[in-house]
Amino acid sequence: MEGVLEEVIPPCRPVTSLLRNHFLDAQEKSASETNSIKFLRNWLEMEMGSLVPSIMVLCGKSDAENELAKSLKKKKSLKLPGDGDLKVVLRSEVDNGSQNEAFCLDHYFNSLSTATGLGRFVIYSPRLSSTHDFISSNFCELPLGAVCVADVQSKGRGRSMNVWESPKGSLLFSFTLQMVDGRMVPHVQYVVSLAMADAINDLWKQYGTSRLVVRIKWPNDLYLDGLKIGGVLCTSTYKSQTFNVSAGIGINVDNEKPTTCLNAVLQKSTSAPNLLKREDILAAFFNKFETLNEVFLKQGFQPLEELYYKTWLHSGQRVIIQEIIEKQNEFIENVLTIQGLSPTGYLFATSPQLMMVKHGNFIQMETA
């Protein structure tokens, strides 16, 4: 699933030399070498798998957030799930612009305009097992709104413990949220899905391609032209009367497999398209999510329902539910029409005789 990384090292620098130099003690290096750890070298080492530790780049949009990055590095409290080896570096210690396929932190921060902490503190890795697992495992060490971004995941997570394929070209990230009212937690995934769909659709409008529309497939998938191009995963834990929510998203931006991607569809739709960049999408997402989340936290999901229903795929859809009559060994087919979401955040459908509430993979039928 992964592409081929070309021209990663000069002919005169063998791989063994690069690896050896990377792990030399800082005291044995020259000052210039220590202060200019090349990001390209880190990328190469990540391509070689478990031979080297995962590398995490800590950085922030403001001076205060960069000071926090320094503090976290010094504290050495960040851990990888499964006790893997982790090397933490600061943004000032890497050359993030030397590899075109790497997520460009400068580009992202220049496009980000959030006033709260959302998206302003970044943990970036070229290769990581799972951004969601990392955020969840280090939740209490990170500031609220912190985001973990990876170029490639080896164990990306989907709903119901499904594996999310995460090849190069995908936008892969997870971030932290908190809330006190547990009744709001089931709706978080809908606010996240809506923010991402609206962010991409707004970017396309800026590029003059408003015909393309990303839509939401309940409960947490994003679709374009009938094909899945992304998904959302939200998990939570309860601690000290607060719900710690880890929200993760994977979006196919430049990878046409396993289904299709945003830029492939865009290129087919316009003669001279401005291709979407992962950095712009992530910044647009947080800019949009900050606005929607403020409404959600103050007023609940109800004020956002109209926007959500305009974006999802299901309004007026009819579903057929087979009901088993055990004594007669027969099936009865019930045709229901999807009405929307229930007050508790589940799929709600009705017929003249029945009501259906779908709880994830469980369906509850009631007499109307």
C-alpha cells in the first residue's frame, strides 16, 4: 500500500553511516550536527521499520506552546503504546521542509487561525503505529486540543476495532477534547464529521469546484461520489468526573487506494485543478471545528442538526428490517424511513407501525 521513497540519500552516504551517525551521543557530534538533525534522515530511518525508535516532533503555533514542547521533551513523560522506543525532538531541531512528502508544519500553522487551543500544539511523526493510540495513551500529558499527525500509520484504528488502512498520501490525525456532560459524548463524532466535510467542501468552493460535495454516511464515514474517502473514530474514558475524548480522522487526500482520494476526483472534475494539501485540510478542519464545537458545548447538538442533515446521505432513505418469527420459522420484512438522529445520538427510523433506533451494530424495534 505504501509508495516508493526515491532519492532519500546521496550516493556517497551509505545507509549504515546515516544510522550510525544518528545514534552517536550528542557530545561526540559537532555542535552544528547536533543542532541540524536532518528530517530527511529521520524519514529514511522510519522507512526501515523497527530498527530505530519512533521519532516525534513537538511544536506549537505560539511561543507559549513551543515552551510547553520544550518542557515535555525535558520531562520525558511521553510514551508509545506497547512500550516502544520513542525519540522526542523539537521543531527547531529538524528540517521539516527537506522532504516533499512530509507534513509541512510551517504551512499548517500559517493556515491555522484558531483562538482556543484546538490544533495549536502538534505532535508529528513520519511513521507511527496509531495516532489515536498515542493520543489516548498520553492524554493527561498533553494540552487540550493537542493534535498528533502522522504521514503513515502501521496500525490505524477504525470503529469496532477494525483496521484503518493508512498509506502515504492520507491525512492521519487524532486530537484531545474534554467534556463533563456524558449525554453529549455520543454526538462528538457527528460534530467532528460535520466539521471535516464542511472544511473540505469550503476549500473546494474557494478553488471554484463547488460541484464536488463530501457527505456523511452514518455514523462516522465520509463519502465522495459514492466511495468512502475517510472515517472518524471517537473514544472516551471517564476520570475525575470528566470525559476525556480522543477524536481521530483519516482522509484519503493523495492516495487512490484502497478506494479513491480527494485529489483523484478533483483532477477528473476540472482541467486545471488546485490540488488539496493535507496541511490546508487540517487547518481548515480546526478552524471550522472550533466554531461548531463552541455552539455544541453551549447549546447541544440540536442547533447543528440542520447543517448535519444537509451533509449526510440518509434523509428520507428507506431501510428494510427483517423480523424473525421463531415459532413459525418465518421472516417479516418491515420497511422504515430514516427520520434523523434520536435525542441520544442514534439512527432513528419509523414506519406507520414501527420505530427503529440503531445503536451502532444493534437495532431496537418498538411499536409506533
